[in-house]
Amino acid sequence: MAEPAGEGTLIVVPTYNEADNVEAVIARIVAAVPAAHVLVVDDASPDGTGQIADRLATANARIAVLHRPEKRGLGAAYLAGFAHAIDGGYSVVVEIDADGSHDPAELPAMLAQIASGADLVIGSRWVDGGRVIDWPAHRRAISRVGNGYARAALRSRVSDLTAGFRAYRTSALQSLDLATVSSQGYCFQVELAWRIEAKGCTVVEHPITFVERTQGRSKMHLGIVLEALFRVTSWSVLMRLGRQP
Ligand SMILES: Nc1nc2c(ncn2[C@@H]2O[C@H](COP(=O)(O)OP(=O)(O)O[C@H]3O[C@H](CO)[C@@H](O)[C@H](O)[C@@H]3O)[C@@H](O)[C@H]2O)c(=O)[nH]1
């Protein structure tokens, strides 16, 4: 008999000020992949997100919360979640935003691709069949231009390197030296996808519809864009000097 969807999977949900979103998103995740475990990584959100997550965890043993003392960026939150997955012996780790932009109903199909041999499945906006709904023109432009630049600079085959909806085979994460992953913001997504691809792992893009959040605010700011520009350019130069990550 086939395993229920999500068995052996840890779904990491980073949160910062997502009080209006976190409960609904977790309910959708649990409905889509009831056998998976969920880890909320909250950076002491001032709006009480962490306390809402604690209440959800009390009601469902498959939900846990990691409280961090302060806001330290998306990359650090995910690294903490990955460490938890590795320590806990999970075979698959999922990344998903807490703001409702990513539809958890895509997860069974993404996990099936891992079961079929993929090491990383990226929920992609910028492949055939992918879409973005309700994003302002400047966000669309930043994502298109940023992804185009990163793809060319890093000689990647991935169209949506910044995508934040993914499933990783845990062994693919372990093949990287995670202690050397240094990106803080959305550049973290670029770094992980590029380094896993460079290892020769199988990376697959699964088309998704990304829907702009209706509650709360994006944490995107100029520093996140500049960090990505600086790091991607540096990696590109190092690569051309023959120094792979
Ligand atoms: N714990 C923690 N969580 C954070 C932090 N910063 C952001 N988050 C959480 O990370 C998720 C994504 O952050 P948003 O700020 O909502 O991202 P976005 O603007 O919608 O960005 C989208 O586009 C990016 C660029 O393409 C993507 O990288 C990102 O995943 C997402 O798809 C949300 O769940 C948010 O609460 C942080 O410092 N700490």
C-alpha cells in the first residue's frame, strides 16, 4: 500500500508578523498533507504570531513551534528548520511562506516528484503553466529581472531561483555544508537552488500559481535586493575563477 502523502516530511513555515495568516495556512497544509509534520519558525513576532502557533501546536501533535529571540532573516529561519529536520530523521523538507501565496494543495504532486527521484522540486512561477496573481508591476519586474540575472550569472537551468515554495530531499541538503550558507534574505533561495544544482542533484520545476497575500505585509526591502545582487555577482566571479561552492 502507498504511504500517505507527507509521511517522513517536515514542512517548515517561517513567520514574522503573520498573525492574520498563520492559522489559515496551517489548516490548509494539514488538510493537504495530513501525515506531514509542521514546524513554525517564528522570530519573536511582535503581533503574537508565535502565541497563535503555540495554540495550534497544543491542539495538534504534528505541529511544533521554534521560537527565536529576534528577527534574523528568512535564511537563518530556514537553516534552523533544516537542522530540526536532519536531527529528527525526516527524509523530505518543505519550504512554504506563511502568507497564503503558496497553495498547499500542490504539495502531494511536489512530494510525488521527490518520490520519483527528484532531489529538489521548486514550485515555479516562471515556467510554462506557472502564474502570478495580483503582484504589483514592480514586484513582477524585480522577480523577472532578478531571476534572469541570477540564472545567467550562475549558469543555472532554473527559471525561478528565488521561489520560496519547495520540497528538498533531506540528503540533498546534507550534501551541502549548510554551515557555509550565508545568505540572509530571499537570496537564500538562490544560493540553495544553485548549490544543489551544482552538486549534480536532480532539480525539477513544478508550475504553480502564486497569489499575492491579502493580509499582512511583505518583508521585502531594498537591502534584500542589494544582498542578492552583491552575492550573485560575487558567486558568478568565483565560479568563473573555477571556485565552485
Ligand atoms: N522567521 C522569519 N520569517 C520571515 C522573516 N522574513 C520573512 N519571513 C517569512 O517568510 C515568508 C516570506 O516572506 P514575505 O515577506 O511574505 O515574502 P514575499 O515578499 O511574499 O516574497 C515572495 O517572493 C520572494 C522573492 O521571489 C520569495 O523568495 C519568497 O519566498 C516569496 O515567494 C513569510 O512567511 C514571512 O513571514 C524573518 O526574518 N524571520
